[in-house]
Amino acid sequence: MENLLNELTEKCWMIKNAFKMDVEVIDEQLRTILHISDDTEPLIMTETKKGMYALFQKALMKAKKHSFCFQTDSFGLSYFAIAIITHETHKGMVIVGPFLKEQVTNSFIWHVIKENHLENSWFKSLENYYKSIAYIGESHLALGDLLVNIYGHPPIKSQIITMVSNEGDNPKKLQPQEFDEDDFDIKLRYEIEKKLLHFIEVGNTEKALETLVDFSGDFLYRVPGNPLRAKKNIAFSYSTMLRLAANKGGVAPQYLHGISEKFAIKIEETITLSELDLLEVAMTEEYCNAVRSFTMKGHSSVVKQVLMYINLHFSEPVNLQSVADELGFNRTYIAKKFKDEMNMTVIEYIQKKRIDEAVFLIEQGQSSITDISYMVGFSSYNYFCKVFKEIKGMTATEYKNGRRVNT
């Protein structure tokens, strides 16, 4: 058994290092004898996984040799189970996972919360956890074949061969790839960039979008053979530029971090160049709106704190009393101070923030309106519809259909 365990350990580390997945060896009594993991898995998911062990074992013992089990649980996490067989006898199995075969979106997470009867407060924890999980996509079955081959044969020690230049002691250095920017004048580009960042800083959406058209250039040569990756890198850089400009315009770093994180996820989730173009427009609009609507300049200390708190927590159960309790101010004092400086009540501001976020999510087209209503902080879909119509003058469905017609 010791030799078998040593061999399995070597193979399991090979899988862990190559695919960044947890690997667990289970004996015939369903006891864990080896577990290679980053230990970031929430306990509720661990218990769900363990509940599948007996099913895996039963299926593998009935299956033909060299079979593997594949299963996706209620959290959208997928696993492989591969039998350990020596001398035609089952000695246990190897569990590889979790991994993701589906891209994680907000809608995906809300479905998981509903499916597992979790509180809405789980959203952020799940979002952070899913970021740590390997995404395999449609290649998961091919990986299953590979795992069967790995665990079905003894490991082979490999050797690395480093290629050495045969051009003497001074090998030819790789020269930077020359490129043609269509005679785009570098100095002019930086002038346009300076103008664009100024419009972000003052919150002028119209001028910023006009300048964005001139600012966009073809830099896809930066990742040869992978234009989508190149465009994503450009989008990340653009978001950073906008964040810095909005900060100069007076928006609190805590709030800007929230916007930046949201768009970072959106950028990584996109699968076409045209989607990234639309995201650049959405980023420009959102950062300008942040400067125009949520700037900290010109407000008293208490209103700054209220704005910051709501901007960070609007999707949670929040109201005037909870804001007052959290910040340690008198409710009446906050209400009067906020109304005097913002020309709207705290509740009106919260609802406006939620509906603005709902509009953004509708425009992304990745979530249903029902899911969006809960994602932005409404506990009732009907109430969300009522508030949306009051603020936008049309229902959320009408807004969504109208954008589809105009797109």
C-alpha cells in the first residue's frame, strides 16, 4: 500500500501543479488518505462534495475498467472521480476538483444562492471563492480522458532539455516586433488621452464619449495571435486610467474600487471584441456619473460618510436608520443634512443608486430582470418594478426591449 500511495502522491501533485485543482485520494472505506488543497473551500461545499463519494464509488465499481465519473453539484462545481485499481481490485478512487465548466456571472451566483437556499449575503463570498476556481469549459471531457491515462499507468520521470543557441557566445537577441500604427501620431494620441481624462475628471459624459472614439487605437499586435486577450489587457489599462481620473475628480477611493472590481470581472467574462467595445463605453459613462453624482467635494463630512456608505452597501438591506446606526449619527440630523446638500432624501438616493445599477446590468444582458431586482438590493420584484418605472418612466422590461430594438 505504501508504494501505491507514493505513486498516487506523485501523480496527484502532477495534477495539482498542472491544472491548479484540488486532488483527494479516498480509500475503499471512503476515508481520505491524501488531500492536496489550498483549503479555501467553504464548509457547506465540502459537505456537499463528501455527499457524492458513495455515489462515485458505486458507479465506478459497476463501470468498466478505465472509466471516470463526472458530476456537477448544486453550487455549479464539477468533479472527476477515477478508480484506483490494482490487480483487478478496487482500492478506492481519486477525486479531482472542484473546477468550473461554465463561466461565472452574477446570474450564475444568484441561481446558486436560490438553489441552495442561502441568504443574499452569501453573494460576495461566493463571488470571491469562484474567482479561485479553475475554469475548464468544454474541454472537461478531454481532461477526464487524460486523468484516466495518468492514473492508469505508472508515472514516468521526465527530463528538461534547454535549447542553447549555436551562434557562439553572443546569441542573437530577440528584437522587439516592429509594427505599423497606421501612421498614428504618438504625440497626438497623448494629447487626446489628456483631454479624455479631463472630461472624466469633471464628469462630462458627452465629451468623454466623443473623445473615446478618437482615443481608441489598434493595439492588438501586443499579444500576437490572441486579439481578445490583447483587447482585454487594453480594457484593464483603460479602467485604471479612468479610476485615477475619477479620483482626481473627487470620488472616494473605496467607491472607485467597487466600480473597478465590477468592470474587471465583466472584462474577463467577455468573449467577443465587440462586447469589450461596449464595456469601454459603459466604463466611461459610469466613471463620469461617479464624478458627477457621487463626488465627495463640496459636501460636509457627514454627507460624505453617508454617500460612501450607501455607494458601497446599496445592494444590501440598507435604509436611513441602518445608515445612522452604522455611522453613529442621529437619524433626524442625517436626514436633514443629506436633503439640504443633495436635494433628495437618503431613501431616494438609495433607490436611484439601485436603479442605476439595474440599468447597467440590464444593458449587459447577462441576467434576467428578476435576478437583477435582487442583485441590486430589492427584496421584492414587484417593488423593484414600481420604483424602476417611477425613476425611469418605463418598466424594466420596456427598457430592456427598447435597447434591443435600438442596438
